[in-house]
Amino acid sequence: MKQKIMTLAATLLCMTLISIYMLCNMYARYTTNGTAEEHARVASFGQVTLEMPETQDAKLLPGDTSVTLDPKVSMPASEVAVAVYIYVTLPENSSWAYDATRRSFTCGPVLWTVAEGWDYLKQAEHAKTYIFRRFLEPKQSLAEERIVEGGTMKVPQNYDDYYGMTDTEVNMDIRFKARAVQAD
């Protein structure tokens, strides 16, 4: 008899443990909660600035021998790789043209060349805007980096006589815009 009681007690204990296990699993399914944390760090990304001379809005008259067009781009070092874009917009209804082989813009005898380090990308579809790009590695900066080679447009000494441009004005209303984006 004692053995039957012990067997019955062991069976009840096992059934109780199995029931508690099943009940706990079911209860856990409907009452589960959890917490999580995520952290994101934003890389420091400096502001690109463009410095331009005041003389660029002028018109170049025959007989003038030089024009300073010296836009410069600056950007502090960034923690990530950066692409700096320069947009050069030429005056509408003007004779300005870009020659990709010589990396220069011309209007009659007037010539200015894009500084080394700027890659020509394309001409915008709807405007006389030309886009150039320069990549900066992480921790690399630009400090007053020139866009125009030498900072001066080349104007021949006698262009009014030689080119027959005695009544012609060259519109110098050239616009520059700069922006930077993460390159990664």
C-alpha cells in the first residue's frame, strides 16, 4: 500500500510540474515584453563656403586686358569622404562655351581654365550650367581652393583690334554655386 501511495504522489508531482510548465509557457506567450536600445552617431560634416570677387558682374569692354575671376572654395575636414560639387552657370544668350578637351571656357578671345583637381561631370539639361566635382578623403579639407586656374581670365592685349570686337561686350555675369555631399 505504501508503494501505491508513493507512486500516486510521484505521479501527481510530475503532473503538477508538467501543468505548471505548460501554463507558464502559455502565459509567457501573451505577456512577453522587452527593451532594446540603439545608438547612432552622426559624423561631423563641415559647411562648404564659396568666396567670389565683386568684379564678376561686370561687362568686359574691348581694350580691357585682364579680368580677375577668382572664386575659391573652402570646406573644413569631415569625418567621412565628401564630394564637393561646383556649378558654373554662364549668362543666357551669350557666346560662352566649354571645351572639355582643354578644360576651359571661352567667349571670343577671352579664355579661362578650370583649375586642376576638379573633374568635369556634365552640363545641366535645362541651363548653361556645367558641373564639376572633387572628392575629399576623410579628414581632408579645402582651404580657399581655386576653381579658375591662376584666378585670372586671359584676355589678349589687342583683342578689340585683332578679333574685330570693337563694339562687342563680353558678359561676365558668371555664377558659381558649391555644395557638398557624403561620398560613402
